[in-house]
Amino acid sequence: MSIQSKVRRVEHLFDCLDSEISKFQIKTNLHCISGCGKCCTKPDIEASPLEFFPWAFHLFLNGLAQKTLDELNNTSNSICYIYQPLSLLDSHNGSCGNYKYRGLICRLFGYAANKDKYGQLRLATCKIIKEDQSIIVKNTDEVINKGLYVPVFTDYYMKLNQIDFRLGNTILPINEALKIAIEEVLHYYSYRPFPKGFKNAS
């Protein structure tokens, strides 16, 4: 399967998820705190390279892939490369530097569920939401277990794996996943012509 096909399939998966999350938010009133980026500052976030294929392909089309790869190779920072803090003194407030192309883990967290040891679905969300929206979170968990549909982490990662098992099933520290996504795109086009229908920005 070509890189473009994989990118299109990942983007389609994201579109489906975004639609489901939007409906879930409307029914539950759950929401992130505006300007909060604390979850993005966790140093142990893991992701798969495949979920960042749209981001890597976007960089490639705009002539930024090699530059970004060089920057990733020269950083020891474990916080997501794409995250943009408000300031050096206020890292917990900020935003995604490329929100349109954020990964699957970024889309799921806060609005999706995992199964506990009893097989019940539990909302996977942050401490801030749990504390600031405690009643909403409690009510959400209750209606989920009464049948309200909620996206499930394992279900979506299984769908991702169906696009490319190797790259979807490889879970790494997020910046390592970003690097591999770029490397895969660059390697693919190192011996192929620039994709048709796109302008070469390099």
C-alpha cells in the first residue's frame, strides 16, 4: 500500500473518531479546559508511528520533513515535539503546534474509555477534568455503563493496525514515533517521484 493510501486511511479513521467524540461531548458536556496543555507535557506519552503519518506526509509536502527529523534527532527532550507551551515558565499551558495532524492518542485521551479488570468501561481522562468536572465525569461513567457509546482505546488501535500492522502496532515514546513516521515517508519517496497532484515545496 502506498504512503498516500495509508495517510488517507488514517485520516478517514480520524474523521470517524472526531465525529464520534463530538457526539459524545454533546451528550455528556465533557470538555477540556481552554488553553490547558498539561496532558501534552507528560514525558512518558507513547504512540505509534502510523498515527503520525498524516503529519509526516504534510511536512514532506511542505519541504519540512528533513529539517524536522534533524531537530528530533538533536533533542533530548521527552515532551512531545509538536507541543507548544505558552512560555518556558508556563509549560502546562499551551497548545498543539499542528492540531489538525495530532495523533490518535491525542484524539482519544479525555473522550475515550478503557476496560477495567471487571470488564467495565472507564473513561480515560485527566486529573484536571476529574477534579473540575467531577459530577459530569461521574455521570458520564454511569451512562457509559448503561449503554452510551464511547470510543474505546483498544478498538481504535485495532482499526489502526488494520492499515499497517507493523507501524500501527509499534508503540514508542512519542518523539521516537514522530521520527519513524518521517523516516518512513522520506524513505518511501527517496526512490519514487513526488506524489502527483501536490506541489513540491522543497
